[in-house]
Amino acid sequence: MESALLTTYARSPLAPRFVFVRGEGPWLFDAEGRRYLDFGSGIAVTALGHGHPVLKKALLAQAEELWHASNLFHTEPAERLACQLVDLSFASKVFLCNSGTEANEAALKFACLHHASRNEASTRTRLVAFERAFHGRTCGALSTTANPQYRVPFAALRGADAVFAPFNATEGLENIITRESLAVFLEPVQGEGGVHPATEPFLQKVRALCDATGTPLVFDEIQCGLGRTGHLFAHEAYRQETGAALVPDILTLAKPLAGGLPCGAVLVNAAMADAVKPGSHGSTFGGNPLACAVASAFVSLVAQPELLASIRTLGLQMNALFARLARKHPDLVLGVRGRGLMWGVDLGFDAAVAIEAARARGVVLLSAGPRTLRFLPPFLIDSSHLEILEETLEWVLANVSASLNPLVSAELR
């Protein structure tokens, strides 16, 4: 059967097998009833697994009350979620949206507004990001927005030059982060780029240069935040040279925030918040009561110290698992990186081959580049799930050879 969906994704063929129809905990089920252990979590989205009872209860309760009212009015779920995020973080205020790319678009605009409020908009024309970074797919709709009220304050954004510096390299940063910088965007743990954690000296240098030049520092924790690394926010693992917490000026969140419903958030400090006025940004569906009710329940669960400690412990177990495989297959497992329940494993062959073979044996994996496997399991896995993962990866690695593709094809049949 041919899919009616536009081919923007490299999906498996449309057939009962691998057409997922149900989820339960860490498991997915296809249309033929086959079960798959989900070590991708919908790209870090279903962080508490599929159909978590607390999230389901919050969704059903809110569905009986209010689905939408628009942001012309306050709603209780949005206010509750925003207060939780402020109480748990550095932030003064929160903007709610629907996705990670929208969160980053909003962060760009808030940085522009900050500079405009300081009469620096015309000189702040350079965005700073880092090699391998991924911050979303939208390209900035303001360039096609006619109304000067919306467009003029963000002229720097529309004409900004993007500079991509080496990730984790401190040398020469002072020539990149300057008083011409509009904002610095940085993932404390890069996701799509191969699962690369930032080093503490690197983040310290970036933070110091942003302070010295008055440049807003944006931490993109869309994939690595909200418990994924074993800390509620990934940057909480880092300290400044003084020992003080190393925090951004703006933090963007999304993927797991509402457990599978579209929801994103931008957290800003007081200086950023002061520059944002009514009418300067908006979202029709941002702060939707259904999504916010579930997100509030999610944050309450994930902020629990016991769960975060469990994620860190499971992360150590995963690291040990990958180390065992690397010792047994040194020509095939070439590198291991990660934190908590976010890991990247570099292979000596195409990651797509390993993903196809693992899925045929009932385990869903992701890639983060042509030869890197990415592991983003639900936070509620246990040692039995790690045993299944290790057995599956051992089978894949043991059978890697010049005839691997026919072998995988036979397994799929």
C-alpha cells in the first residue's frame, strides 16, 4: 500500500508490520500484534513510556473540563505549569508553545527584543551556534511578514549571519562571541549531532564571554532536558569557575514535556522577560489546557529526586553495557558517549543496518548520524529491558559481515 503522507521522512514501507497501533510502558505494538521494546521514546518524547497512568488521568480529567480558550485569557493548567517551571529553575517567566522549533524561534525573538530595548538591535547581527548543532527546522517567518510592527524590531534576526564554532573548543571563542553577537545557542548535550555532552570548561568560557559582551545565552534542552540526563535540566550538572550554578539567560524545552502531546516552553530570566511586551509574540495553540495539564503532571513526576537518581544509575548500567560490547567487538563499536538515559554509540558500519536488524528482533533504535546509534529509552526501564537490549546488540554485532544485508533481509522475512 502506498502512503498518502508526503515523503519527508524515511519510513518503513506501509504494511501491518512496523505500523504501530498501540503503546504500553516501554513497549510498542504493530498492527499484527508484534511487540517492540522502544529505546527511542519517539525521539525522546515518551519519556515516561506509553500510556502512563498519571498522565492519562490528567489528560482525561482535563478533557472533561476545557480544551481551548486562546491566550486572550488565563487558564489554570497553563498557569500551574508555568509556576512549576519557574519554581524549579532560574527563570522569571515562561512562554508556552507547541514544539521545540517554535521554542527556539521564540528564543531568537526574545533575544532580539532584549537588544532592541537597549538600543543595540542594529549592531547585534551575528548568531553563534556550534558544529553538529540541531535547533529545529523552521527558517524564520518574519522575513515574509509585512507589518512593520512585527518585523522591524527583529531586523537583526532576518539579516543575521550564523557562525558555527567548534563544539567544546575554548580557543578563539573570544573572537566569535563579541558585542556583535545576537545570541549564543548551545545544547548542553547535543542530540541529533551524535550525543556529545559539553565539557564544563567549555560552558564556563561561553558563559563568561556572554556575560562580558551582553550576549544572551540560550540553552537548547529540547532533547536533553527534563530528566533525560539524570538532572531535571541538563545544565544543572555544570558549575561556573566560582562554583555557582551555570545557568542560561533563556532555556528552551519541548519533546517530553507533555508525555507525547505537543508542548514546548521558553524559560527566561528577568532581564529577558522585561523586554517582552504584549503583541511581540504569540501562539494560537501554545499553552493549550490539555497539553498543559499533562505537562504539569509530567513535571511533577520527573522532578522527583528518586526518579532522577534512578536515571543516573540506569545510565551507568548502560555505559557498562556498551563498554562490554566495545571490548568484545573493538572493530565495530568505536566510541561511546552519553549521560543518564541519552547515549550515542559509534559503529564501524552503517547505523541503518543495525537499526533494521534490531527492529526485526523487536527492539526500536534511532540513529544520530550515518554511523551512530542513539539510545533514548523511557525513564522507567529496568535491568530486564537492558538485558534484552544487550542480547539484541550482541546478535547484531556478532552477525556483522559482508553478507549482513542479506542476513537482515532473511531475518525480516
